[in-house]
Amino acid sequence: MMENTADANTPLPPASLSDTSSDTATAHADAPDASNRLEDEFLAIISHELRSPLAAIKGYAATLRRQGHRIGRAERDEFLQAIDEASDRLELLISRMMQLSRLEAGALMPHPVPVDSVQLIREALAAAEYRWGSYPSLAPSHTYTFEMPSQAPMPTVLADLRLQREVLDIVLENTVKYSPGGGLVRVTLDTDGAMLTIGIRDQGIGMSSDHLERIFDRFYRVDARLTREVGGVGLGLAICKRIMALQGGAIWAESEPGVGSTFYMTLPLAQPSDERQ
Ligand code: ADP
């Protein structure tokens, strides 16, 4: 089931706020596939997702301004942190919404060039290792190890370097966000002579099969509680899906609850051959 988490991303503001809540995000999950209705629901979701963090910012800021003299230092820090987090969320939401709408409108088109797939993935893994190798805001003791096969095939693929790197960054970030106990993130590479398949496997919370297609829908999230803890706006995989399709590839997932997930991405080889490489 889709969960709406926008207003739950920060603790409840102390000031009374105008009612910005709405059931529309939940309704979206079960909406029939009629394009005008989807459009209305998309607009309703956007307005809800934008208003919730804004309401938190306004509530905390108003309380600090009106009652600042009565608020202790610790509480003040907590309010400021909530404002900071809600602002980050708004920023992410707006940039991801802009990117998705540009992709959907054809205003952001990939320009595929021959790319060394192994180098591309190694760079993404190195950045992930640097950023997430230990992820203190989740839990200081959790570590994440990123691993690439040493004997990986090295085909040159046709990809837009920047956009493909963004896809890898989103998928790698998710392996960490949805592995609250830490663990190993393993990459596999495979070719069939026409396409390269990249597999990224984690040892995280996984998900049941009924979510596997819907996680690529806009704003679809499996677990509101975890999303609240780690942040996220439910647009990353929708962006990935569009970028992969526009490059002539695809993205999909396999998963087992409590065991982990594997995300697969395919890209066309720059020089297809009949032989398996
Ligand atoms: P976000 O992470 O911002 O919520 P995404 O579009 O990247 O949005 O992912 C959509 C949802 O798919 C997530 O909220 C989560 O429920 C699920 N998901 C994505 N990656 C993983 C993963 N590696 N393991 C488990 N669940 C995942």
C-alpha cells in the first residue's frame, strides 16, 4: 500500500497549523488508469507534498518567533533542526519534480555516448563508499561495503554519462537507506551480446512482490515509517525508470522481505555482437 509520508517527515510543529493534510496521496495508489484523473491526483499529491514540509517550517518558525524567550536551548535546537530537515525535503522534492517533468516533457533528453561501463560503476561505487560507507545519521555502528566483481566484463555501453551516473547514485543510495542494519552491496555485470545488465544487490529490508512494479511510480513508497527516518520523496526510481527507457534500456527489481533487493539495469552495448562477452 502506498503511504503518504510528507507530513510525517519531521516531528509535529508545536504551533497550531492550518489543516494541510489530505488523503489524496493515498487515493493515488488505487486510482484507475485514466490519464485526466491521474493528472488531477498528481497535482493534488504535489500540493500536499509541498504544503506539508512548508507547514512544518512555518509552524516551528512562528513558535520560535512568538515564544522564543520561553523556549530552552535544547528545544530551540530541535525546532531549528526540524526547519532545516523540512527545507532539505522541499529542496529535494522540487529538484526531483523539476527533473521528472523535464524528462516527461522531452525537455531533458539523454545524449548517449560510448562509456566504459566498469569505470562508470567504479566511480559511482567509490562515491557511495565515501558518502555512505558508514552512515552515522542512521546508526553509527552500521557499515556498508560496496563490492564490484574483480573479473567483470568490460563492455563499452551507450549511455548519457551524467544521467546514468544519477541513476546509479539513486539506486546505491537506496541500498543504504533501506538497509538499516548495514551490510554488503554487491554489483554484478552480465552481457548477452546486445545489452549489459548491471545488478545491484543489497541485504536490506527487501519488499514483497506486490510492490516491485509500483516502486517505479511517482510518490510510491512501501514503508512510511522507514522513509520518515531516512528521508525520501518517492520520485527517485520514477526518474531512474524514465532515464533508463530514454537510453534504450530498462530497470526493474527483485526482492525478498527481510533478505534484500536486487535492482537490475540494462544498457545497449556500443558494439553489439552475437557472441556472449
Ligand atoms: P524514496 O527513496 O525517496 O522514497 P524511490 O523512488 O527512490 O523513493 O523509492 C521508492 C520506494 O521503493 C522507497 O520508498 C522504498 O519503499 C522502495 N525501495 C527503493 N529501493 C529499495 C531497496 N533497495 N530496498 C527496499 N526498498 C526499496
